[in-house]
Amino acid sequence: MQRREFITLLGGAAAAWPLAARAQQPDRMRRIGVLMAYPENDQEGRAFVTAFREGLQKLGWGEGRNIQIDIRWGALDDMEARQRSAKELVALHPELILTQNTPATAAMLQQTRTIPIIFALVADPVGSGFVESMARPGGNVTGFTTIDASLGGKWLELLKEIAPRVRRVGVLFNPITAPYVTGFYMPGLKAAAANFVVEPVTTVVHEAADLETAISEVAREPGGGLIVMPDDFLNAHRGDIILLAARYRLPAVYAYRFFTELGGLLSYGSARNQFQLAATYVDRILKSAKPSDLPVQAPVKYELVINLKTAKALGLDVPLPLQLRADEMIE
């Protein structure tokens, strides 16, 4: 081989080496923290995480390839455990953190004001002090809200429509896991109660052992009904609540369809999977967007689901107009 040809060949190979090396290098690993309120064995909690992972995959993010997801479960009832999990996630130095519900988001914000946080299933992010406004969050946190404040009155309206004899309604929630209920939902609910000549009764529980006492108290007099507020503590104990409502023959309305699927009377709430939506904000932040530039998103559609079997067991005839408005009726 001539010397000039050898030098040309060598130079071409040297230029190709960096390209080949880059092609063989794996994508840079990005770390994501997740703080879940539900325990790891909760079916809905696992479904939320699955939806989040699927949403990321659709956007080109694969675990073990270009992202690593660190999950801490069970940040619901125990404040110390919630704070400990939040500290552990921050110590891992993730590029962003996904939080489920209001207490988990509050705990995470106590640990960091710099790591981007995306929340899901938060009812009142402005009133909770998480963001300055829905349109302009203004800090290191943004995300997706569950339900509009006006739905307090809507739940009561639906309950009266399906069970006209209801005169006294227990508003069930845990003030630790749902501190927003009193200021966020109750004003609209009380206004609607006056129009429907219904007495709303604040029905507070702090632990699972309180549920039967609280629900039986609502059923103590004829004409009782139940509004099960959006509250992850109640969601985690959904099976017990549905059984107790059936045992005490209380018509009840819920914020999430998984209650109705398990035997609850009817539900009215957001039709969108917020964890799948959260993946879109993760994608944007990993591509350099700032949380402060991403508006908090509220539901755009609500779905009404009615369990006809439960209605029949309670001796209720579902009015035809209500059936026609339902997005789904479970036989």
C-alpha cells in the first residue's frame, strides 16, 4: 500500500471511530422519584403506576434504557413514614419527582424547593399553597387536579335525583388526608343543600376503625345518604365503605368510578387518567421545560357511572333522564 493511501485510510477510520462509539453508547440514564400514597398492594395504586410507565414508554422513555424510576409506597396514614420516604427520594438526587395526592405533595415540598415536582390527584393546589395560580404555578411544582370545587353541589344533586327521599347527608372524609374538604367543597355543597332542603352533616373519620361508627350514625334516622369525598384514605378503604353503605342501606355518591365498579351506587368524577397525563409533563421537564411554565391542568370531562344492581338492592328506581345522562351503567 502506498504511504499516501495508508494515511488517507487511517484518517478516515479515525474520523469514523467517534461516530461508532456514540452509536454504541446507551442513552443517558435519567432518574425519576415517585411518592405514592397507596400501599404497594393496592390495586388502584398499581394501576396508576402502570399508566404512568405506559405513558412514558409512548414518549420514548424506557426503564433500564434511559430512565430509572424509584418508588416509595404507603405515604398515606403515617406522617413520619411519609416524611421519611420524601427524604429518601430527595437523597437519590432525581431529576424530578411525581407525587400522589395532597399530603404526599406537601411532604415533598417540605424537603425540596428546587427539584421539579409533578402532582396528581390533588384537589386544591392553590388553596394548599402548592402553586401561585393554575395558569402560572410560579415555583418548582405543577400537575393535575382531580375535581372542581363546584362538584360538591353536583354530588348532592345526583344523590337527590337517584334517591329523592334523602333528607340528611353525611359528608365523609378524613381531615388529615383531605384537609381541603371544608374550605374547598363545603361552600358549594351547603348552598346546594339549602336548595334541595337537605341537611349536610360533616362526618369525620381518622382511622379505619371509625368508619362503621360514622356511617351507622348517618343511617340512624330515615332519609340518610352519604357523599364519600375525594380522599385517598377513603379510596384505600373503599371496600369497607361500600360494604357498610350496603349494610346500612345508605344511598351513596362517590368521586371515582372504581367505587361504582366495586358495588357503589353511583360516581361522578374526572374521566382522565392523571398518571398517564403526568408522563407528558415528565417528558417536557426532562427536555428542559420548567414546572413554573407548565400550567396546572383541571379535568375537562366528567363521567357519570351508575350501578343498577346496587340501586335495585336499595329499592331505588333510577330515573330515565339520569340513565340517559350516564356514561356507563353497570348491570
